Amino acid sequence: MHAGQTPDWWQRADLCYQQQHLHFAGQKVADLAWQFGTPSFVYSAQRVSENIARVKNALLTVGQQQNHRLFYAMKANRFAPLLTFLKQTGLCGIDACSPAEVEHALGCGFTPRDISFTATSLSQQDFDQLARYDGLLFNADSLHAIGEWGKRRPGAEIGIRINPAAGVSRASNQLLQYAGPTTTKFGIFREQFPEALALAASLDLTVRRIHFHTGCGYLTDQLAEWQAVVMQCLWFVEQLPTVQRINIGGGLGVPHIASDQPLNLQKWAEIIKKHFTARDLAVDVEPGDYLVKDAGLLLLGVTYLEKKQQTYFLGVDAGFNIAPEPAYYNLPFQPVPLIFSTAQNRTPFHVVGHINEALDVWAEQSMLPDMTGQKYLALINAGAYSSSMASNHCMRGAFKEFLLLP
């Protein structure tokens, strides 16, 4: 990239440069970094609300809009002030995948009827705890789960998570796929489905929901693949006259690099309408990434600038352990300087953290302006699967979180 060019692919009204200073959610980011210290995650409640509204508006075009429901995937970000804010909006429920997540959601004001629960490899203690919550929307992902739930909740309504043996993900990233040619632990396959229905019937369980979630981060370019997944799932629907709702899981993605095309929600909704509305089925959606990922920044302190051989390094005061998606899933982070002038030339930097592991690289060959004298750096798209997946590796797990209200 040459002098005079602006790294503007990620910029929008609430995340942009104003008079050379980065602003987010109506505030100068350098002021936030100075006030809060680093490393700190900051989340925009307004952006989250806008993302929710965008998904709900797309669902309005599907039909039966009064019946469609949104469940936020809590595993993306469980920051309690964020969850309480979501409850207060009344716009969504919670998608939980462990008993502790259910308990946390209840502590933030949600009720069991607000919570869609889908998990795997549950213990006897897990089933005992979950069975105490009247109204919990339980989705069984295995014959084992159907049997154990039936023992504790005979006569209940349940959902079944199915595995269509087809998956979808951003840029066909296999690390982000839950289903496909390789047999995975997630859901019940076609071969076991008749047995699953028979087991449910023997325990007086009524199957009202079909649930599937086959991959993460898909964008417009992957919608054809996602439609193929949907079509594979229709076989399961056709075997089950009692089904009333289809839970299509999450997986809706956001752009990570300039060449990523944002998800076209209108085309996404058209696929839902084509395959489910005619069957008189209501739709549930469980997004995590789409709702909160681009609503968060990770603020970092710059520790050093140095050239080693032919590579320029910029060090920061946090490592991959507090936001591990680049290391775990090859999902790139975009480093953003807090001060930028279009008159500045830019240099390719490796942005690295302070963890003693080869994985500890935030970005390679990132084009940055002269960072001499700049105290801070921001990573965008840090609102999901960052703080929630953090560890204390090398005893460097400390960070802070803040919710910016409108």
C-alpha cells in the first residue's frame, strides 16, 4: 500500500478516523486506552443493537416473522454487563452450551424459557442440573442425550441436533467446520435418526425442533454452500411430522480482511424463506460472531519497535492467549493505529505479543504508519471468541473489559 492510501475497508460511521484520531462508539480510542489501561477489551452496545436489528429485519422478510427467534451464542462473549444489556433490549434470548452458561444467563436476568441449550458429552451431573430448569429449550445431540433427558423429563418437548454430513465456513476453513466428510461428534446422523425418533417416542418425548449448526464465519461467497447444507437438513424435517421449529444455528460471519465480502443478509433470508416458509416452520437463529465480533476492540500498549534481519517487529503488551482465534483458527486480526495520517508512508510489520510461544503473532506484514511515539494499537473484530477463550498461559492472562453504552 502506498502513501496517500487509507486502510478504510473496515471503517464505518462508528469506527473511523476523525482528524487523524481513531474513534469508536463516539469516543476517541486513545482516551479510552489512557483511561482504562491495556490490555483492555471495549465493546459498543450500540453496535450490538444495530447488528441484532439487521438480522431481525432480514427475518421479517421470511414470513411468520412473529414466530422467529434470535438466541445470542453466549460462548462468543459472556461479559455480564453485555448479557444484562441484551436482556434489557428484549431482542434476543441465549444460546447456551454448558450448565454454567445457563446459570450465568439466569444471573443476568434471562429465564429458562429464554435459553436454547445445545451441548455435547454431558455428564450425569450436567443432566441433573439442567433438568431443574422448567422451560429450558433442550436440544439433544446424541442418543445418549435423548435417553438421559427422557429419564429426567418424561413427556417433555425436545429438539434434536442433527448432522447433515455437510458443512460451511469462512474461506472453506476446515478448522471452523462442525460437519462434513469427516465424522464429527456433533449431532445425530441420518443413519441413526430413525433410532433417535424411536427412543424419543419410547420415553414419551415429543420432538418439536430440529437443530443444526455446521460451521462458522460464512459470508456471501459461502451462501451456496450454506444452502446445500440446508437442503441436506430437509430430509430430517420430512421424517418428523411433529416438528414446528428449525434452529439453523449460528455461523454468520463478518469480514476479517479487505477482500472479504460482507454477508448479504437479504440473500441469506431468501434461502430460509425458500426452504422453510413453505413448510410452515418457524426459524430460530443463534449468532455469536455476527452480533458482537465487530462491536469490540482490543486495546494494546506498544512495547517496542525493532528490525530483525529483514523483518520489522512491533511488540505489544498482550499475547495470543487472551484472544486466540488467529492462533487456533487462522482467523486474521486487523491491527489499527490510533493515530493515522494519509501523508505517512507505511511499513510492513509483524505484530507480536509477549508470550514465549511461536504461535504468538497477531498479524504478519501488516502495513502500518510510522509507529514511533505511538503508545497504543487496536485490534478490531475482538468482540467475539477473544476474552471468552482467554487463558492464563505464562501467567499473562490479565485483561479488563468495558461496555460502552449509547
